[in-house]
Amino acid sequence: MTARRTQAERTAATRAALVAAARPLFAARGFAGVGTDELASAAGVTRGALYHQFGGKEGLFEAVVQAVHGDVVDRLASALGTGPQLDEGPGQPVPADLGSVIDAWLEVCTDDEVLQIALLEAPTALGWWRSREIARGNGMDLAAAVVQRIIDAGGVPAQPVWPLTHVLVAALEEGALMVARAEDRVAAAAEVRTALRTILDALLRT
């Protein structure tokens, strides 16, 4: 006999189904273009279940944004060959240079789902500050770990890691937003890559 699922397991399954169903819908039509009835139907649950789990469409959308940013961090960590924490100990791989960070970031940010949900829709639907909190809350540890290891390897002058990390992340985010809004994203990504590498080359020469 199959064991009955606990309430916590049912809740987790319902939330996961709603997030999984909502991601492609929000990516295709944006936050305003999808209704709660369609979201619930796509997940195979009732509209009441959506409101019970997330309080409404905005709560579900925020969960989707969190999931997308989590995937971005995983993809960046995989591409860079590094983990998200600063205290993992010696022997961790270090990216060859900050240029590899730029390349990995821009590759991830040309993904249609990342562009639409995380970069274009989130600031409008959740507000600029909340969307930035989610983005930086998910990725700042990874970014700081990469910067710290590059400092340790002598790639940039020794300095406090967090101010440099915040400044570099701000530049990466603005570059990604420029790519997101461009008609020709491939050309825009190439231009942004050149601009960011110019900044980093100047940093490395100091």
C-alpha cells in the first residue's frame, strides 16, 4: 500500500507545481498577461489553492523570480567551477580572470526566461527595490566568493571584498538590462562585453 503523503509534502508539491507551471507562462506573456485561473489550471490545482499557497498572483510571481535567480546562480557556479560560499577552504578553483565572469553572466542573461522574468518583469511587478533584493540575495555570496578568490590569486589588488563585489555586480546588472532591452541582443551583448572588459582591464592595471 502506498503511504499517504503528509500535509507538508502535499503543500510542497502544490507549490512546486504552481511555480513550474507559471514559469513558462510568465516568460511568454509577462506578469500582466497571465491570469490566476490560467495559472491554477496549468498547475492542475484550484484557484483557491493558488491563493492559499501564495496569497495571489504577485506572491506566485515572486516565487518564480526566486526560482529563476536560483537557477542563474547554479548555472554561473557551474560555468565558473566554484561554490557560493567564502569559507569553503583552500584548494577551490579560481576563474582565470574576471573576464570569465563577464562571459558566463552574459551567456546566462541572454536566456529568454531570465531576460523576461528576472530582468524585465520583476522590477515592474514587484517594484525595483524588491526585485534587486531578490537578485542580490541569491547571487551576492557567489559573486563575493569569486572576487575573493581572484584577489587571493593576485588578479586584482588586495582590498575589502564586499565594496568591490557590489560595484562589479552593479555594472553586470546594468549591462544585462541593456542587453534585455536591445532589439539586437547578440550585438548588444558583444558591446556590453567590450565595455565591461575595458573597465576590468583598467582595474587590473591599478
